[in-house]
Amino acid sequence: MSNYIIKPMQTESEMDGKGHVHYQSYQEAYTGLMDAEYLSSMSEKSVRKSPTNGRKTFWLLRMERK
């Protein structure tokens, strides 16, 4: 069984995880739909550097397995 927790993103690990998901989802979802030069200019490092995009609070859903 799994428990789900909705909470503010706080730790470096949570920010890195959000950055990874953001980067990977853009690469997979928009290849062939967006300009290839724009997608190739993105780097996972740059996305991870600013994971909240200027928001004060960014919420995340975390799954915990028992």
C-alpha cells in the first residue's frame, strides 16, 4: 500500500527531483512539436538551478510505500 503526501518543496533533493521531471518531460513531450534548437539549448542543470521558477512555494506530491 502507498501513502501520498502533498507538501511544500523544501529540500535540495526535492528540488533536484522536480528539476529532473521538468527537464525530462519537456524533452519527451515536445520533441517534434517545438523547435529542436530550443529543446537542445535546455540543460537539466539549468532547469534544476531554478526549480521554483520564481514562485515562493512549490507544492509536490510524494508517494511513500509501506
